[in-house]
Amino acid sequence: MIARKTLRGLAAWLALAYTVGVVSPVEGYLKFGTRIGDRIVSLRWNRIPVRYVVGDLGVVGVSADQLQGAVDRAFRTWEALETSDIRFEFAGVTSAAAVQGDGVSTLGFTNRPDLDRVLGQTSFFIDTRSGEILEADIFFNSAFQWSVAPGGEPDRFDLESVALHEIGHLLGLGHSAIGETELRPEGGRRVLAAGAVMFPIAFTAGNISARELKPDDMAGASDLYPNGALRGRTGSMSGRVTKNGGAVFGAHVIAFNLQTAALVAGFSVESDGGFTVGSLDPGVYIVRVEPIDDASVESFFSDAARVDVDFLVSYYERLVIVPGGGGTDRLEVKVTGK
Amino acid sequence: MNGRLALVASWLIVCLAAGRSAQAQGAGAPAPARVEVSASFGVDGGTKFGDRDATLTANGAGRTADSFVLFHTSTQMRRAGVVSGRLAIALGRGLAVEGAMSLNRPSVVTTVQSDVERSGTTFMLDQRLSRYSFEGSVLLHLRALRFAGGRGLPFVDAGGAYLRDVDDGHALIESGRSFHAGAGVKYYFLARRDRFLKAAGLRVQGRMEMISRGFNPAGKARRRGGGAAGVFFGF
């Protein structure tokens, strides 16, 4: 079934990538960024709460009121993060279609049968001088079967789960690579497992387990919109990934907390193979580095040709201590070619 | 936990035995000095912190999610040498209070196995710690159990300690505490009553510890054993 290999938000990422073209290297997990002069600035909302309206169209199985309810629950899930100050405000229902550049962030159903692998898509309107997000519109593709049932419904995609993912993009987060996929005989990939709501491939229809944020999602949102009072509670790690002494660009760096089992990840996105993973709970970590081999490299980087995927999974040779309110730096993870 | 209870019970029994027989000491045997200093070198036993899996949420058509193991980890603190310095003050009739400061440098080692993309490979990751221990104990000499003509003097001790764990990068500074109980023997080479240096000899001891907090990926109290040998001087 087509829906099993649906990519969420891919078109949005590509569209944004064409416009902006870079990924912020400020912290680990991918965030949308824009180059201002010689700096790369993360895209984020400056005017908080973020106001949004919801379309008044329903689809088979989901009424307009149920759409609003599912979207509202997804917004509240992001708002509930203790370590983040992001806030949202429902500004009403609209019958108007989303118009890029009108300053109104709209979420609703749109029938796009031509996008046969896209469940939802987020598009942005940004101030390229400051990196401020001015507007973000999200559509859910009504060409698919949707559900808002509390326990999910077989063969229908869970609207709240997809809304949670797209709202992550609305915040300024890119895709997470914490997940495993397998090639399907008929083409495309099927997700075996995911460790983040922001993983680019959706779970199978009927599955509702993506209604809960994972540590990687939380770290990303907390990094973009930190709760100032709690910022000193978290720490970071940074270093570089090398192969035969040279820099590795686009390596996926996973930090695993030995106490909490939380997985938070980032990428080596600097020219010297540098990476930083921030918003980490203090503790003892294992650092695992892998090539991006799940989904497609284009799901994560606009500059896919630079991404090195020719190396074996490796671990940093030491356990890494992350202090609260500080960072551990100069880690060098050496990988070897396949 | 049963081991700890058994240890405490044994210690209490020995204490009772020591008290009952304290009246029957021999007159010529060396007596513990008023102040005693000692230095020792020993081994602190390793500690297993247990296993932990890095898991993802498995995909499935069902409404509940299963776990998908990305890799498996097992972590332990390896046994390490420990150096200690002690100062004991006699309270009378074989009872003494003792303060000690110890340093050891254990390695914490995590074994990573069953990586979903490197299933046949085992990775060993480590981190070296410095552990500083500041402890206080009550020490009871078992005079009734002296041997070797009175030169051998068994004792039992129990107490607690404040721990400070620091990693080599000084990124982690963790505090903890421990409770210990143990037993040992002092062997006197020198025993005299009318000189500044009243006693000297060897000291050997073993103990069990319950440690909470400090560097502890498992998050729960853990037990370890240890032993040490050294010299003491009584004044």
C-alpha cells in the first residue's frame, strides 16, 4: 500500500532547502537555518505565542471539529515540554485556503493525490535578514485515509501523530535520523523503528505511537526555544568525526544516556566534521556514529552530494560525561570505511 | 540485601563476644595505643551497574508499540587499587574511632554488543574516575581472640563515608555515600608502654560496602567488597 512508504514533510524540506540551502550547525539535531552574512542562523519564531488558524474542511472519518481537536492536542504536546518556552494560540477557524505570505499560519486538509508519498507538508515564510519565521502553513493530504480515534483505526493514518511531526517543522526542526528502515521489494523503504517523532517516514497506518515526543524531539525544541530558568540544567557535547584523518560531513551522531536510555542525535555539519549535540540531560553517554542510510539523504540535507555514507558504524572510545550547564568538547570519533 | 544483613548480624555477634570476654585480657599483651596512624594499600572490588538497551519504537500495524533494540550495553566499574591513610583515637577497652581518607582510580567500562548494524562486533568504551573517600568508623578490638602470644589482635569495624567521584576531564563531579562493615587483624612487631612510639605492626582487613549515588549509571545502591594491607604506628 502506498501509505506505508509515505514520506512526511519531504517536499517541505526540499522546498525550504531550495530557498535557504543550508543546515544550521549550531546544535546537533537538524534545524532549519539561513545564512546571514558569514553566519548561519537557525530559523525560529520570535513572536510567541505562535498564532494559528485551522481549516473548516473535514474528510471521510474526520470532521472539521475533530481536525481542530487533533491539531490542538498536538500543539499542547509540544507546549507541555518543561524545558521549552514555546507557546501557541488558536486564532479561529477559516474557510480560506492557506496563502503563503499572508501572515496567517493555517493548518488544514488539502487534496493532493499527485503527492502520493506525502502525508503532510509544512511550508514557511521567513525573514531572510533575521531568520525569523513569519508564517508556516501545514496541509494534511486528504488523498489518504485519516483517523482521530483514541486508539487508532486499522488502515487509517493517525492525524494527531502526523500533526505532531508537522508542527515540529513549524517550530523550525528538520528531520531526525534516529530510526531504522528496510528496503521494500516493490521499491521505497519501510520504517522498522523510530526514536523520534521527527523521523521522516511515518509508522504504518493504524499506529498511534508517534503521539508522544521522544527525547530527541524534546532536545530539539528545547534548544530552539529554551526555558531560560532551566537552561543551566542541561549540557552539550561536541567534537568531530574523521575518517583517515579527514573530515566526515553528514555523519549521524547519536548520544545514548546510560542512566535514562534517552537517545538524542545530531549530525556532523561543519567543514571539519564538527558536531554538537545540545540540550542533553547531565550524565554519562555513549556516542555512536553511523552513516545516513535510512530514508534518503535528501530527507536531511539539501547538499546531499557532500554527505559521506561510506563508513561503518563506530563508537567513541570513551564514555562521555556531560555536565549540567556545561559541555564536553574536543571529542574525536574515528570511523573506518566500509 | 541478605548479604548485608548477614554481615551486620555477624559483626554484632562478634561485638557481643568481645564485650563479654573483655575482662579476661592477659596483662602482658600489647594494648592499642591512644593514637594510631596507619597507611595501607588494597583493592576495591568491581561493581556491576547492569545492562541497558538503546531502544527505538518498533513499527507495526497494531496500536501498541514494541521495542526495537538498536544496541545492547553492559556497564561495570572494574576493581582498582586503593591507597588509604587512617587516624584512630582509642576510647578505651578496645574501642576506637577512626577517620580515613582514601583514593582510588577505577575504570568504568561499557561493553556495547548486538548493534543492529555491527552485530558481530563488540565495542569496549571506558572512562577513568578518581574516587576520593572520607570515612568515619567505629573499631572494636577483639582482645579475647588474640593469638601469636598476644601479637595478633583481631578487630571489627563499621562506619560510613562521603564519596567524591571525578572523571579525568573534570566534567563530572558526583557525590555519594557508603556504609561499610568489615574485620581484620593487627600484628604487633613493636609494643611498649613507656616510649613516644608505643606500637608498630601490620594491619590486614576486609570489608563489604553498600554505595549509593556517586558515579552510578544504574541509579540504585550497589554492593562491593574490598581488602587492604598496610602498616600502623601507635603513639
